[in-house]
Amino acid sequence: MPDKTKQIGAFDREFVWHPFTQMKQYEEKDPVVIVGAEGAYLFDSEGRKYIDGVSSLWVNIHGHKVPEIDNAIKEQVDTLGHSTLLGVTNAPAALLAKELVDICPPGLKKVFYSGDGASAVEAGLKMAFQYWRRKGRPEKTKFLCLDNGYHGDTLGAVSVGGIDLFHGEFKPLLFDTLRAPSYYCYRCPLGKEYPSCGIACADELGKILQSRGDEIAAVIMEPYVQAAGGMIVAPEG
């Protein structure tokens, strides 16, 4: 192992706290030091090549070193690296918002930018809460979510999540929510089988909406797949 790699590994063990990582086990072995990437592959300091099967945690969906993306980033940084949107605007923010609205379903006419998924969820929860207060319905403060859901690791996002393995320890810090069963056909929480079940999990969701709709501010769920909850794919219908 090259000296520089050894030094990086030593600094990593001493100073870096890795997310979703059992650090006692992690520190028992030399870390894999990623030094480069191209397309669907990652390369480590020992010259080994890996398939980036999770797209660097689902965010690098177009691959690494895509010329069109890299060149656009470089061009933008050379012009303007960052500018707040508090009371001012900039060309990329306005132009991208227009393109996003153009491909959104009718009725979605505004774009609110967030730096990451959990922050976007937090903003969405606050928007729903604030909307009903502005409409004169301050009693609508509850959020309806699904078991096995994952929406991020900030406290609001954890509150509307449903994976105790990740977040059970933090329950005393979380706000109360309403919960419906997950669409987990392989291990149905209602003990039924698809398609003869008639998608009973959706019926349960509907019952909660009917019985407690007067206090619900919003429903939050992952579209089509509960990824962190076990790659649970929603059934047709």
C-alpha cells in the first residue's frame, strides 16, 4: 500500500465518522480509498475496479465523468459559483425552474430549491403545515405516512419515516404521525395475497383519510418503490 494511501487511511480512521457504518468493524480493516471514477466504475488506490451498483447512493444516476455534465458544471462555476435566492435571482435558477414546471403535472407551478432530499422533505412538511394555517384550518397538523418509509435523517424526515432499525433510538425526539401499512406484497402486513387482496393496504390508507381527514395536513410516501425499506415495489393499481 502506497504511503499516501496509508496516510489517508490513518486520517480517515482518526477523524471521519462514517454514516450508516458500524465504526468498530470498519476500523478493523484498511479502508477502501476511492481515487477515481468513470462511467459506471469506481477505482481505488490499489488499482482495483468496482461497479458503482448504487450510483454512489442513488444520486449519480448518469454515471461518472459524463462530459456534458462536467463541462456544464465547470462553465457555471467560471461564471457564478453560488448566489443566494433570498430576494434576488440568477439565470440558472430561473431557467431550470421554467423547465421543471414545463414537465410537471398541471397545477404544479412553483419550484422551491433544496440542497438535499431530507431538506426538501422538511420544507414540504412546513409548507403543508403553513398552508392550512393560512387557510384558517390550524387543526390540520398531522402527517399520514407508510410503515417502512424512508424520507431522510433529519428529525422531521425521521418522524414521517418508518424504519426502526435506523431511527428507533430517536423516537423520544419525534413528533406523532398517522401510519398506514406498507404495500409489501411479499410479506403483507395484513396477511393477504395480491391481487386477490384488492390492494387492501390502500383501503386502510383510505380509511384513515376518511376518519381523520379533518386533522391531516398532508400524506407523504415514496413514489413506486420503498427503497431503504427493502426495495419494496408498489403493486399495479
